[in-house]
Amino acid sequence: MDFEKLLKELKTNLLDALGEKYQDFSKAAKKDIEAFLKESKVKLKRWAILLAEEKINQEEFEWLVKSQKDLLVLQGLYQAGISKIALGHLKNKIIKIVIDTVKVAVLA
């Protein structure tokens, strides 16, 4: 598994998802996504390896990734006037994209 390639794919998938709804705030969203991935990189790599080696199951992996939700600070979008409720939904979407992208890459 090439984790750097996976990280680039994650970033692309996340920015594409944000671009669908938040095109006007793409610079702010990009900064927020990059910060989240940077903060989570070591843990995501460790968890992806554990999942690939079947040392944790998919449910455990999902729980671990969801535990990173609080690290996902969408400050740029918040300052741009996006409501907290919309940001909460967006965080859930981002976490789901992370989980799905890693699972596809690792379990393929």
C-alpha cells in the first residue's frame, strides 16, 4: 500500500466533495482539509496498515476514524458564514469519505 498515493487520493476526494457545495469557499475549505489530513496522517497510516493486516476489523477502523472528527476544524468555512449545523453535516461527510476511500484502497 502506497500511503502517500492514498493521502493524495483522499485529498482529491475531499476537495471534490467540498467543491460540489462550497465552490465559493474553496480556498478556505482546502486549508481546512489540508490541516486535518496533516494532523491525522500518522494515525490514518497506522490504522490503514492495521486494517490491511487484518489486525483490526472494518468496524474498529471506522470507530477510530470517527474519533478524529473533533480534529476536523472547518474554521475557514465557519468564518465564511457557514452554519454550525451545515458544518456538522459536512464533517460527517468528510469522515465517511475518509473511511470509504481508505477501505477501498486497503481492502481492494
